[in-house]
Amino acid sequence: MPAHDLQLLTDAARQAGRIATRYSGPTAKTWHKPGDLGPVTEADLAVNAMLHDTLTAARPTYGWLSEETEDTTTRLTRDRVFIIDPIDGTRSFIEGADTWAHSLAIAEHGQIIAAAVFLPLLDKLYTAAKGSGAFLNGEPIRASARTALIGASMLAAKPNYDARNWRGPVPDVTRAYRPSLAYRLSLVAEGRYDAMLTLRDSWEWDIAAGDLILQEAGAITSDKRGHPLRFNNPRPMVKGVIAAGPAVHHDLTQHLAQWPG
């Protein structure tokens, strides 16, 4: 079943790319969501509408969770749920950059079983089905086998390096960043970077697809406390994300400050 669902997600992700690239980010109509939740464009909404219609028609018993659809509790009653970010990195899309992505996943009883992250302007399609490995454009990918945190390359926003977030000195790592969280996760799965860290609470739609792609590439994923990630929560957020190969992930959890809960 995961492989069957993955083909559905892959086809939908490519169709999302065809729709989104019809728009010019700098000229697309843009609105700001209430509550300082960021921008949304007409491209986000067009992609969301297509994905909702296509995916729910193909799997009418699955629930639905998307950044651009008003959430309801109905999804909590479903065994399987689509978790969708129509455009992850909307600000980059608006700026005319090429590192925004479509992020599509299916959760079953809290675990991701099929996932696709597609960057149409870079022609990069990351995919995974549970138990079947991770792929970039059909070729297998593997996370970094690095064994030491010091000197590792890490994707993280600047606030994560605040000294208050660490037990001792901030680790000496090579710092990098990409606006799309789904892309950051995928880059670690690809082995281009050793780790990804975000200590802020993260929306499920930003990380669900990347979570499975990372795991299938041999990485470890967790929240900032080192606890396994679970999805389709009543409040669809997790408490940050740590993603890296096993040794670097362990080192990160040991170096980070401890949080209650």
C-alpha cells in the first residue's frame, strides 16, 4: 500500500509543479494570513485546490491536513491522513527564488508511510515509501555517515545557535540555511549536509514528508527533546526537529539544553 500511495503522491507533486510554475512569484497576488502566520499567494491556493480534489478523490477514506485548508477534527477519526504543504517556502516563491517545494505525505496511525518533496524549478523529486528506501529523481540516496558533530555541516536558522539553547559552548559546525524546511530535511537525506536543526515548534505539513525521506535514507529524526515524531496530532505541530545520521543526532541531543515535557 505505501508504494501504491507513493505513486499517487508523485504524480500529484509533478502536477503541483506545473500549476505553480504558471505563476511568477514576484507578481502573484499575495495576502497575509491573520495572526502573523505569513504570506499566501494565488499559486498556493491553486495548488492546494488541485491537490485536495485529486488526492481526496483517489483516497476518499483518507483525512486531510493542509496549510492552506481550514483544519477540522474529522482527520483525527481517520486511519490515514494526507499532510500537505502546497508551497513550502512561500516567501522564497514570492522573491522569485528556486528553492521552494511541494511537500506531500500520508500518515498512518501517526507515522508517515509515503512521502514526496518536489522542487520544480530545480527538477528535484525526493520520494520514499515506508520500508522501501529514499530516492532523488529515482536514484537511491543515503544520509551522511559522519560520526562527529564538531565540524559537521548543519542547516539551521541563526536563532538556533543562541548560547541559551546549548548545555555548553555552541558546537563548531559549518552553518548553512535554506528557506524551505522540507528542502532542508531532504538535503540531509541526500547526504549533502550532515544535520538539520530547528528548535521552534514546527507545523506538521512542513516536516511530514521529509521525516520519512530521512528515515528511509538512514537518518534519525526526533523533536528537540529527542522524542520520536508523531503526526496527525490534534494541534498539528511538533516541538522542533533534529535530523542527522545516528552519531551526529546523538551528539546533538547531548549538546542541546534540556526542555521540560
